Amino acid sequence: NGARQQVFVLVGGTGDLAMRMLWPSLAMLDQEGFLSDNLRIISVAREDCGTEVCVDRIGNAVTSRFGEWTTPEALSRFRKRIVHVALDAAHDDWGSKLKAELGDPDTLDIVFFLSVSPSLFKPICEHIEKAGLNKAPNRVIIEKPIGRDLATSKVINDSVAHAFAEDRTFRIDHYLGKETVQNLIALRFGNMVFEPLWNSQSIDHIQITIAETVGVADRLGYYDEYGAIRDMLQNHLLQLLCLLAMEPPSALTSDALRDEKVKVLRSLKAITAENVLTNTARGQYGPGFADGHPVAGYEAEKGSPSNTETFVAIKAEIANWRWAGTPIYMRTGKCLPSRTTEIVIQFKPLPHSIFGPEAQANRLLIRLQPEEDISLTLMNKAPGLTSEGVHLQPLDLSLSLIKAFDDSKDGKPPRRRIAYERLILDALNGNNAQFVRRDEVEAAWTWVDGIIKAWHDKDMKPQKYPAGTFGPVSAFSLIERDNGRMWND
Ligand code: NAD
């Protein structure tokens, strides 16, 4: 689309997500030379604040995030690209007014980012379509939540699909924009040493944890309708699982990758009323201490009783030739003791140890937070002389990823990229490999809906856990029943 002028239309440009993530991402892409010289950026929102005020707010948002790395020249060039247009999705002239601002659509290559409530996707896509702004090559980026179950996700996807074909619908899961997550594909399919062992013969189990120290704070209204399984597990946790468990794709193309991911989701063994009690744990934080503060508890914050879980742990199994019999322990929650996102690939013990019990099984730790790092624990001879033969000690072989972030110059500390930077750049380039295809969303909901139904059938309410702990006792039992433990609890 080189002949067309690129336009990035950020709908919801004055919102929280836009200010914290999207504008700083765009500004850094610009500073690093990734945006074409003639790219225009249109901020669209209900607020009639005018371009000048809006751009000042954007400038502040960028400097508060990346002040140390921005230069006044780059920021000033970035600000000049932006125009703010006040448009209310409830008004019929939304599309015509935007079109008047944009100019002749046949000369443009437009990327819409809908950073608004999903309830606005339908009216906004209708406005876009009515104004004729939906035609190829134009595309749309949408954010979660894509529904709260399979049925509502279909309604949302249908309303977007009316205006934009599937290959021009970019569903963001920002976990897919993280360096380490992308590196998973490189690690698995760019090396010979892992793939032959990457199966139930050599791997004992997999652990995936996404732990947050914060509570729900001002998102309570939204969160109470969703809970941890819908807010985090249906999307982020399952996306990580897909990349870990998928078969080697035939190529690095978007459909080849996503074909393999969706097969993982479809192979997840159903959790039903018969097995839900032994394979899942639901928790809700009560009073305690988390994130450096006393916490009153979820229900106290809400001011009324609630059956929403703020913690979920699941023992899953992928029923296919590679993975049958390998448990996958996933957990996520709020008000937990540490902010960690990590994946543990726990290898099986040696078939026979000539060193006795000192020989521990190998472990591959893939950490996304607080630092991005990949390390492999190997057994090594404890150095030096002993009078009783050879002793072993575990040694961590670390692929420190800090260099991946080190694009700083002039002695500044390395800048941590926002995952949205890569994803926005991919969307501008029309590359949807790291975006979630509709059938993935639907396969994930199908599995999650089954769990929620089983909870309902068994009347399985969330158990209280003190804020600042790793969930209710039932969560630990999932792995302890298999004689294991979460590796760093
Ligand atoms: P927000 O309420 O802060 O901002 C909403 C934006 O939508 C504002 O710019 C507002 O002007 C615009 N808007 C609202 N009603 C409108 C209307 N009738 N017509 C035109 N514009 C209208 O919301 P947010 O927190 O930025 O979230 C945006 C979306 O991203 C939501 O779907 C949210 O669930 C999702 N999301 C947010 C976060 C986050 O960290 N904030 C994280 C993940 C997903």
C-alpha cells in the first residue's frame, strides 16, 4: 500500500489505555523511525477538548512514561502528526465527520484502533462502514474483552465482521507482543535441542503463573462481571499455553501459526461437573496485605457480597499424542504476593541416577515479569575436591534478555518496550500473525464456558484467601495431589 497515505485512527484517544500504553507506543515507534514520514494520526473521542489540549495531554503521557528516552525534537515531530476530532458514537454523523477530516478514502491506508468499550464496536463499525471507510486495505484493531462467553463473543465478532473481513481484523492480546513470548517460538523452532524433548515422554508437567499484586481498584464494575477466568485465563494464559504446546507450524506465516494454536485449544480436555472439583480452584481475596498496602477484601471494596473469583487455578490436559498425560497447572489472580508471570517446563527425573537423590530434574524457566529471562537449570559437578566422590549442584544457564531491550544510547538505562509497540507496528504493516484469529477466541471460550458451567452445576463458589497469599488452599492441592508443587512457592 505504498502509494496510499497511512492514517492511524485511535478511537478512544483520550481514554486510560490510550494514554498509558498506546500514545507512548506510537511516540516511541516514531522516534525510532518506524512510522512512515507521511503517517497521520487522528485521535477520536467523545471529549471535545480540541487538538491543542489533546496533544498536550498526549505529550505529558509520553514524557511521564518515557521522559528519559524522548528528545524534544522527536516529540515535537510526533505531536505535529496528531489531530483530535470530537465524535460521539451515538451520533449519526460520526462517519461523515471523520471522513471529512480524513479526505478521499481511495487514497488512504487506514488502521483503526478501537480503544473503547466493546459495546461501542457495533455502532462504530457501522459508522465506519456507512462512510465507506472499511474497504481494503483498511483494517481494525480491537482489544479484549471480546465477550464474556462464546455467545456474546460471537455477537461482538459478527458486528466487527460486517465491516471488516477476518484477515483485516486484528484482535490484540498484548501478551503476544512481549519479547519473551515471541522468543518462545524462536527457542522451540530455532533450536534442535528442545523439540525432541518437548513432549510427555520427557516433560513431567508445565506450570504457568500470571500473578498480580494489585486488587481490582477502580475496575470493579467491569471486573465483577468477568472475574479471573474471563479476564485473564480465557485470553492471556491460554495464548501462552498455545505457543508452548503447539506443533511446529509449516511456516512463520500468520495462518500457519494460528492453525497450530487453535488445534491446541480444541485439544484441551473438557472440564465438566464430574472432574471440576479436582481440576480447578476458585478464590476471592479477603482482608490482608498486598502491594505494600492493607487490603480490606474484595467484598468490602465492592460493598456487597460477590461470587466473582479474583483467583483461578486449573489443572489442564491437552489430549493429543504429544501431551496426553502431562498436567498443565495454570493460575492467575489479584492481590497475590508478587508480580510474576512465568512458565516452568519441568522435565522428568533421570530414569536412573548414578548420583543418588542429588540429581534434580532439569527445569526450563521462562519469565516474563518482573524481568524477562529464560533459564535452564542443569546439573553440574560441584567444583573442587571431596573425599566422598562426585557431588552435583544445580546451575542456571541464563539467556539474559536484557540486551533485547537495550536500545538506549548515551549511557541511559535500557528502555523497556511496551508490548503494544510491536503489535501496533505489525498492524501498520498489515502483519496479523501475532493477533488472535476468531476461531481461537471461540475455541478458548468453548473450553472456558464448560468450566464456568461446571462451577455453576456444582455450586462451586470462590473460597476466600487472605490478600497477599497465593490463593486458596484448594489451589495448592491441584499440584500436591500429583506429588508436585509450584516451583517457587
Ligand atoms: P476509558 O473509559 O478510559 O476510555 C474510553 C474512551 O472511549 C474515551 O476516549 C472516551 O472518549 C471514548 N468514548 C466513550 N464513550 C464514547 C462514545 N459514546 N462515543 C465516542 N467515544 C466514546 O476506557 P479504557 O480504560 O481506555 O479502555 C478502553 C477499552 O480497552 C475497553 O474496552 C477496556 O475494557 C479495554 N482495556 C483497557 C485496559 C486498560 O488498562 N485501561 C486494559 C485492557 C483492555
